[in-house]
Amino acid sequence: MSAARPQAMKLADYRQPDFLIPALFLDFELHDTQTRVTAVSKVRRQGTHSHPLILDGEKLQLVSVEINGETVSAQATEKGLCLENVPDEFELRIVTHIDPLNNTSLEGLYKSGSAFCTQCEAEGFRKITYFMDRPDVMAKYQVKITADRQTYPYLLSNGNKIGQGELPDGKHWVLWEDPFFKPCYLFALVAGDFDLLEDSFTTASGRQVALELFVDKGNLGRAGHAMASLKKAMLWDEQRYGLEYDLDIYMIVAVDFFNMGAMENKGLNVFNSKFVLADPASATDEDYFNIESVIAHEYFHNWTGNRVTCRDWFQLSLKEGLTVFRDQQFSADMADPAIVRIKQVQVMREHQFAEDAGPMVHPIRPAEVMEMNNFYSVTVYDKGAEVIRMLHTLLGETGFRQGMDLYIARHDGQAVTCDDFVQAMQDANGIDLTLFRRWYSQSGTPRVEVETLYDDKRQQFALTLRQHTPATADQQDKLPLHMPVAIELIDETGSQQHILSLTESSQRFELACKGEPTLAVLAGFSAPVKVDFAQDSQELLKTALYGQDDFLRWDAAQQLLSESIHASVTDANSSLPEAVLALFSGTLDVAAEKPALAAEMLALPSFETLAQQKPHIHVDSLLAARHSVKMQLAEAFAGQWKSLIKVAPDQSYAYQREQVQLRRLKAVCLTYLAELPDSEAILQQGYQHSDNMSDTLAILRACQSANHRLFEPLMQDFEQRWGQDSLVMDKWFALHGSRQHPNSLASLQLLTGHAMYSINNPNKVRALIGSFAFYNTAGFHAADGSGYRFVTDYLMKLDAVNPQVASRLITPMLGFSHLDSTRQDLIVQQLARLLNHEPLSRDLYEKVSKALH
Ligand code: ARG
Ligand code: ZN
């Protein structure tokens, strides 16, 4: 790629399309290596101009082009097709051949096992046929699929089935019609043989919707939870947002080869099987939770994404930030709201703050993009959802709902921008959101400094908030932002909550308070910021043990733990501070009553979270410090760990709130217990008696993180039992990949040759190599650079197979400014090797070139 460097596209350069394509007929004759695609479009010039019609197309073999029935000669380039002097309105017929079997990028039409399936978002449709592959070109689709009847009994596409027939040569065909206009990224096709779980849902207005869930043969017993989740999501969207489903059929297909989690194609979602399949023996509570939330996410896209879609890809957060926020609200209603919130905040602090600190930093609405797939990021998704949440906090539930109603009413059937969304919120509520809009264009993690003063005489509590956003790699100058800062004041008489609206770089607030209170800031993580508030450990302890808000209690506990870990970095012999001991004994005392919150409060902050708290870290000493704190806590509360693991549910496994809470508490206790010398029998028995994957995995994880000698025999046993089960083996690969052990590289090498491993399957790559790069801190950051070299070598191979997956895997190599200079040099060496590697995908080029800049 060094010859022709990929160019960035800019939001500022957006122009409306020169042509519109209101109708498209697609005819697929499926074949492994030579599928024939006939695309018949109605094309209409938009505006007065004489520009050519430019169609996107990649990796296509062009067979013929006809305009109004007459063959035209057209020369295709690597990027597409340019048709000069076309009429103002015409029928365009293009025939192409494609090779799904050898399409390892899993973008466009490809094979997952023996089935055909598609993934078009963001720009994959251009790998199927020549088309204007942009979301503001919306068409009504008819799709005809022809294939062998025996191998492909199910031929699926968007919308309703309007015809089918048999052919003499053992083939059959099906014709689909989608009555809604849609951009091509929402097109989908699936052909294969599946087990089918059928159900139905009656909408609020009384319409019957057929629900169909397609899974690999033999997996019907694992499909029930996904179906139940879908029905919950459909009901929830009616009740919370008044939004009903709009077609007569909703189909979900689970496939094993998938780049992301799932895809919201109109009426035909395609899912990574890991977000569909579950039963107690093979899936954890976390899997059950994730399935419910991803099923809901894709369903909610039907309105926020499909009925109202994006004008261009810079607006991705319009649908993703909003839909993540909606699925978060749904999850909070289905499960434990405080715990759900804690998990989301952990994602922000571990991953989004890290993205802000690295070379790929971007605003939730990026201004420049080289490869769109690189922007399906924690910033666009999760920070995007945080921005929507701030609107919800500022406007309140009713105001937010009014804004949503107006947004949908105004823009149904359109392709719009983030600005259109904020405008609807503004108009429906009659407030000025000018300042708030800066969240869409400004990148980086803001810092909010807190200073307090209590006036005894006037009984007034004064609070000064100062905000500033440090410069980021993409943007020097930053402006103050509009953010809600939720606080809690705890005094003798109880506690009071307030939401302060911060708009200036410095602002002072006064609150009446009888007696000097303890202040806790950022309740519910009301804004995606870092807080600088020097509080002594007694204050933090008070919040952790006596606060009202569960999130704030957890947050205070995490701060106490983080501080004691950072303190033992500087003083290796330091013993645990009194406040931490008091935190643990206070929390353990009430653990049986509030098991879910206790579990989170007793869990140590992850290495990645700790690393984000300091501008500079030393990997080895931070790891050692975290371990030493863990050891001291394990020993100090040895008796409690042993007795608490007995609080487990006594009924057989169900994914049910009380049970999940107890299992989670038990899992945290086990991580401490496993550090104790006399834990072997308990762990061994726990493993043997477990009747569900949550408990089994809790034991394995505890053994892994304590480097317990049981780890290897248990892992061998696990492999014996589950060796043929692809999804379960991903858990096994991940445990190996993230195991911090002197031989981790050798074992990684070996495992890439395992019968169940394949570089072509993204789930396997993420499980093994991904968990090494992201979570095997000691191995990845090995002082001799061997971890960095291993990942780089692997990326070179993977990039040729699947650049999208390679580009996600490189993330841990990007943010290195907080590491010591030796490690920085080692990473830079490897990145330089990558930059010179040929060919290098646009995906990796964008990231590597920015990192080396
Ligand atoms: N729209 C999908 C979702 O969030 C994600 C698909 C992204 N795919 C990609 N190749 N970048 O549910
Ligand atoms: Zn989405």
C-alpha cells in the first residue's frame, strides 16, 4: 500500500447523491465459487447536472451492463464502475459473478460452514454488485434466490415471501419483497439447512408477527432463551417507546462465522451464534445476559436505524449510540440496574478512555475516516450511548420520550444526521442544546475537578466544578461542554441527591446542608468524564458503606482499592490501609443481603482500569502491586471466603436474578480463595459438583488467575468433555490465551494448531489471540518484546484473511504513551514492521500510520 496510500474521507465533503435508485431487483443464482448476481435498478438523476453515474464495486467479475435493454461497454476499475452520458431516468441491468467460498473477509456474500450468508454494513454491498453503496440511497427491494433444494432448503431475504417454485434440475427458488425503502447496508440473504424454532408475537395494535429463529442442526435446545429475549424486547419497545414491529415476519439466523456481534438487516437479522445459543450446561450467566441484550439491540434498530437511518457513515452514532442506550435501558429493566450500570462504566473506563488516549481517538461523530469499519468503536457505540444518556438526564424521562416521538414522526423513512436528532430533542422540549452539540464534534475524555467548602455559620455547602479536556492526538483545542453532574450529599440525617448542570469551564454551586456532608460525585456516571477529587479514605469509606446510590458505593470502593494498589507500587512492603480492611469487613458483613453489589465492591479493579488512572505506569510493578493487594485480602479474610462460597443457590440452574447474584458473589470469593494454600480440595469439589457453566468457569478462572496447580488438569478435563463444542471451546481458548504464565507464548503457538482452532473463524481468533493481546498483561507486555512480536506476526497473516478482525486485534498495540520508554520502542519497532508489510489492508494502514505519526 505504500505506493498508493489510502485517502481519508471527510464529513465536510458530504454531497447529496447525483442519482437515486428507488427500486432494485436482485436475482441470485447461488454457487460456491461462481454465484451469478443480476441487479436491475431504476435509476433517476437528482438535480440538474451532467455528472456520470458512479457505482461502487469491489472484487466483482463484471459480466454485462445494459441500459434500457441495450448493452453498453463499461470498464470496471478496482473500486467500481463509471457510466458516462446516462439518461435522466433509466433501467440499469448489471450481471456479475462473485466467489463466496473464497471470501474470507466475511463481508459481502460468503459461506459460513455450509450456509450462504451476507454482511453488508458498512460498505459490503459493493462486494455483491455494482451499486451506489451509501445509506442515503434508498430503494424498495425484490430478491429472487435460486439454489439446490437439498443443500439449501431455506432461501431467505428481507421482507415477505411472495413466491416460490421448483425447477427440474433439483433446484428451487424463492422471491422476497421488502415493502420498506432501505439503504443497501440493510440487505441480507441467507441460504442453508437449519433447525427452525417458531413462535409468534401479537403487537399492541393486534397484528400477528411470525417469529423464526434459524440455528445449526442439532441446536434447537439452545435457542429458547434467544426467542424469549426477542419477545421481551418487542413488548418493551411498545411499552417504553410506543414502537411496534412493522412486518409480518421477523427472522433471526445464527451463524458461526461472523465479524461482529450481530446485524439488524430488515426483517432478517444475522447473528454470531455466540449471541443466540445458550443452555445451562454450556452458557454462563454472562452469556445469557449478552444474548438478551444483543437480541434487543438488533430488534430496537428496526426503528432507530432502519425506519430512520443514517445519511452518511459519519453519522453512525445516530443509530448506534441511540440503540445502545435503548438496549442499556432494556437491560436495566430486565436485570439489576446498578450492576448493569457498573458493567457499562467498566467498558468506558477500560476501553473507551483508552481509545481516547491513543492515536485512533475520535469524536462520537468522526470528521475523517479512512476505513469505515474502523469506526465501529467503543467511542461511537458506548460513548455515543453516554451522550444520549446525558440528554435523557437533562430532559427527564418525559422530555426525552417527547423528543423521541418527534424524531420518529419527523424522520420516518429518511436518512438523517446526528444534528437532526438533537434538533428534535431541542424542539420537543423548547430548550437550547447548542452547547450540548459539542459532544458530537469534540473528542477526548474531559476532566472535572471538584473543590468543596462548608460554611458552618450559614450552613451552606459550596462546590466548585472546573472542567477541561486535554488535547488529543486528533484535536488540539477544546471547549467547555454541557454535562449533568449528579451528586449525593451524605450527612447525619441521611442523604440528598442533586443534578448540577455544568456548562462553563468553572462553576460554583451552593447547597443548604445542616452539618458538613460527605460528597460523592458522578452518581450513575452521569457524564463520561474523569473526576479529580482529592478525598481522604475515610470519606470514601463512608460513601462506600453508607451511600444511597449503589453505583456511588461501588465507585468509592473501587477508588479505595485503586489507591491502595497504586500506593503499593511505590512502596512494595506497604500493608493494606485500615480503610480497605474496613471496606472489606463492612461489605462482607452484608454480602448475603446484597450479594450483587457486594460482589462488585469486593472485586479488584482490572489492570486495564488501573492503567487508565495514571499518565505513566510500569507494567511489572503495577501487576505485582495488584497481586500483592489481592494476596493480602485473600489472607486477611480467609474465613469469610470459605464460608461465603456456600451461599450458592440450592435449586437447579435457572437464569434468574437471585441465582445470578449468588453465583457472581461466589465467583469473586473464589478468586481470593484460590490464592490460599489449602484451597485445592474446595476448588476440585466445586468443579466436580458444578451443574452449570457459570460455576464451572468461575472455578477455572479462579485457578487461572491464581496460577493454581489445578488449572492444567481441570482444563484437560474440560477439553475432554467439551472438545467438540465450538462455542464452549472458545471459553477454553480464552482461558489459555489470557493465562499469565512463563510459557504462554509456546502454548499459544501450539493452540493455533488445535483441531478446533481456525484463523478463518473470528470467534476463535478473538478467543485465543484477542484474549492474549487484551488481557494477558504479563505475556503481551513481556519485557523482551516477544509478546508484541508474536501479535505482529499473527496480524500479518490475519490481515490477508480478514482485515476487519485484524484491525480490532491491533488495539492493544496502539495506546503506548503511558508505558515505559523501552516498551514504547519495542512496540514502535513492531508497528514499523507492519507498516512496511505488503500488502497491508486499509483497515490496518489507517491505525498503524496514525500510531506512528
Ligand atoms: N450494526 C451492527 C450492530 O451494531 C454492527 C455491524 C457492523 N459491522 C461491521 N462490519 N462494521 O448491531
Ligand atoms: Zn447496532
